[in-house]
Amino acid sequence: MAKHADGYELNDGISVVVNSECPTCQLTSDLLVELGTNGHVKIFSQDDPSFPTSAEWVHDDSELSFSWHNDIEAVPTLIRVVNGKEVERLVGWNRKEWERLLEIENLAPGLVDHKPGCGSLSVSPDRVDELEIKFEGRTFISRQVEIASLEDEMEAMHDRGWSDGMPVVPPTESRVKRMLAGTSRNSDDIVAIIPPNLAECSVEKVAINAVMAGCLPEYLPVVIACLEAICTDEFNMHGVLATTMSVGPIFVVSGPIAERLGMNSGINVLGHGNRANSTIGRAVQLVLKNVGGGAPGGIDRATLGHMGKQGFCFAEAPSPWENLAEGFGFSSEQNTVTAFTGEGPRILVDQKSRSPESLTRSLADGLKSTISTRMVLGMDAMLVISPEHLSRFIDAGWSRSQFIEKLTELLMIDSDEIIEGAGGIEDGIPSTFGGNQLPKFRPGGLLVVHAGGPAGLFSAIIGGWLNGTKGSDPVTKEITL
Amino acid sequence: MNQTLSVLDPTSEDRSPEIQLSERIKSIEGSIIGLLDISKPRGDVFLNQLEKRLTEHGATVLRFMKPTFTKPAPVDLRYEISSKCDAVIEALAD
């Protein structure tokens, strides 16, 4: 019977680590049986304690303890130990090397001269996280929650109030460990103080919620940057969360990372169907709810809300114009996230304008109704301009700033039309503001982003919320890996 | 054998400290009552009415105002209210 490889310490002599499914181990199995029987080697078998045979010198390493602690990367591995110290290690089959290490001549003359080995089970990507936790000890600060074998884990997590209404991925230790590999930051680093409960949020807590949201590890730095952006005085996430207005944080990713993560900046960019777009914003919302305590109906008092509060993140499409982040002083090569407080998107249709002047007038008309036709200066907006609309301006040689300048000129509002009582509508600005031309948006209050599918003469407007020190300002943060 | 699943807690795991409620006022008459306007339109309409009614019932009314309704009240303002008043009424409006 095979002995269990309890001890992982190396004993004097030669140890061989094998795996029954490795063709090189199979090739050398007769030789290994001969060597073992003659007392030349001890065998540690990773998957089958009867491979290459059942014998007292074949040790069961199916727990992978020996392999893990001796850093076995491939099988077969031969380790020669003298006076308790490893003096040499060979990997794979190579007759000459084996003969030298074993000090035996004419080993298995019928075999090929050499054959490389296979990967060790102890470094297999689907086992390594679990083994690290098992052998290196628990490295998490978060409490472990046991879900009973008869419980449905999806229901159990929902019942604990951890979900946003949609199923969440169970944040097991191995999944969270893999997620943490997505950032170079330490798991106990504090990312942000999360409102409304002003809870300190570690990288580990972000990773747990990112697993639940369905993120891949490479998205984690983006999720972290999103949280760094919104948990600032300028963004005022507490107010965004608590307001009765139907707004939430919206994230625009700019720079080369968007393509590397496979983010969508094209067809259906503001919709569903792309993993990164769908899960990054969702992870942020789960952190706000689970760590910050900002649950809908609790501190989140939105009268109506919008579907984008499930998570709203998209990538900016490259264009000849400067990107959104460049407008905030970053370079086009920097990877950034811009957070903006906004409502759900609404399309602006113009299928007939061929000149940039006509299209600008048309877009300006649509933008006047952002939030309310009676609202001026107090709220920002994001204009998502589609490739076909953009081409009207590019073809005519207009720059982004030229476009915004023209738009601003067209967005001067006659205050007499929007004062309280005008047109029989009680809502409006105080009548003392009458007799003026007022800009619809404050300077810099219209954020222009290029994104969308290649066909379709549509753009989208995303209305904002109170801006400035009494509300929320857009915040851009660099994504650090 | 069925195996249990172990997951990590996604919440902050902070436990809120138990807060002792202040003593409730026994009567409006003779009490100092703060009225906090959160700076929303027409909050003053509601609070003026409350002030009138409370004063009729013998209360002394002090008025306070948050700089903006979008953010929590500044700590100094909260301290001022708690040190000057026996009770406070915060008014939402629109």
C-alpha cells in the first residue's frame, strides 16, 4: 500500500515526483518501478497512488503537499538530497542526465533519449489558489460565511441582502484570490471611504464585490479607480445616492486599457452584452450598497431611479477629436475613468443634417430640454456623439472645441421664456432673472464623448444633477494597475 | 458527502455603535425647538407655519439652515443645534 505523503521534507536519496496522466511519466514507468524496487528512488505520485505501481516506496501526494512545499513545477522531477539538502534536480526524461544523477549506466536502452515533462498539478492554474490558501494559511481579513450544503448558495446570498436583485457570483476564497491578482495593490490597502456609512473599503472588499458582479481580475484596477473618483468631496457620492432625483454614477473609460479589456465603445455601447461594461459599473454599485450601506429605499431615496444604476460604464471610442480625459488635463495615452452623475440616456435623432451647422443647431434644440427646459446653469450634461454624427464635423474640419463653442452660442436661452409663470407654467427661474440671455450649461458643463456603432444618425444625451460645490462635479482618475 | 460552501463577507462588517437616544421633551411649552431648513425651495413655507404653531404652544423657536440639501449638515451646525435646542425638526420640502 502506498504511504500518505504526510511529511513534505526531503529525505536523503533520490525522490521522483510523477503523475499518471503525463506521457513522459508513463514512458518511464517500467524504469521507475525497477528503480523503486531496487531501492534507488522514492516515488511521489500526484494523482494515483498505484502509479507506477502499488508499493511501500510509492507515496500518495494527491494532497499535493510534497509537490507544493518542494516547488515542483513539472513531472517527472528527480531531486537528489544529500545530508538533508537538495543538491540537484532534473525535470523530464533525459537518459544521460538520469544516468549521471542516479550513478547507473545503460538506463532503459529501449526508450527515446529524451522527452520533456508535463506541468505539475501543484502549479495548475485551477488548483494553485486553493493550494496557496491550504498551505500558506488564510490571508483574508474578511469574515468567512459558511453556506450549508442543503442551502442554495444563490438564494442564501440574496437572503443576506448582498445582491442588487440579480444573481451574484459566490465570492469564494479562490475566486477572490484570483481577483486580487488583477491589481498590484495590497489587499489591505484602503481604496476609499464609502458613503453613506463612511466605511473604510479595502482592496479585498472591492475584490469580493467585483467577483460577485462577475468581473475578470483585469477589471479590478478600473473598479478601484471608479471608487476613487466617486468617493471625493467634488463628486459627493453621498448626495448622489441620497437624492430623490433619478441619477447615479456613470463611468467613461478612456485610453488604451479600454481595448485591452475588450470594453465596448461601439454598437450598443450604452446597452448590455459586454462583460467589462456590464460588470465594472455593477461592482461599484455593489460596493456602495454592501460596504457603504447605501441601499435603495434606505439612504438611496430616488423617486424613479434608472436602469443604469445597476451599473453604468462604457468606453470612449477613438476619434480625431481629443477625448474626454484630455479635456480634464490627461493625455490620450493615459488610462482614466471619468465619473459623471447622470440620468438614463435619451437619443437625439437627426437623420437629415448634412452640414455641421445644421446638425449643431439640431443637437442644441434637443439639449435645451435636458432635465427641464426651465433649468439653466445648475446641471451639466453628457453628449454621446455617434460616429456618423461625428463625421459631419470631422469632414468639415471642425475641432471638438470649435463644436462646443458653436453649441454654446446656440444654447443661450431667453430668460423671459423660462421664468416662473411664463407660458402658464409655475415652475421656472425667479422672475428677477427676466430680460436676460442665459447659457443652458455652465462653462465646461457639457461633456462630449464619442462612442456608438458605425451606422445610425443618432446621438445621446445624459442629463446630470446639481453641479458645483452644492452638488456633484465630474471627476477623472488615472487607472493604476 | 455534501460539502458546505464558504464565501467571504462582502459587507463592511462594521457594527454600528448603540446610540443612546436623547431624552424626549415632556411638553412643547417652555422648550427650545430648532427648525432646520435643508435649503430646498419652499422649505421656509413649511417651517414658518411650524414656527407659528410651536410659538402658539409656548415654545421658543430657533431657526437653522444647511448650506445645501445635497450634503450632510456640517458638524459645527449639528453641534450648535444640539447644544442650543431641546429638540429639532428637520424639514424636507419642494
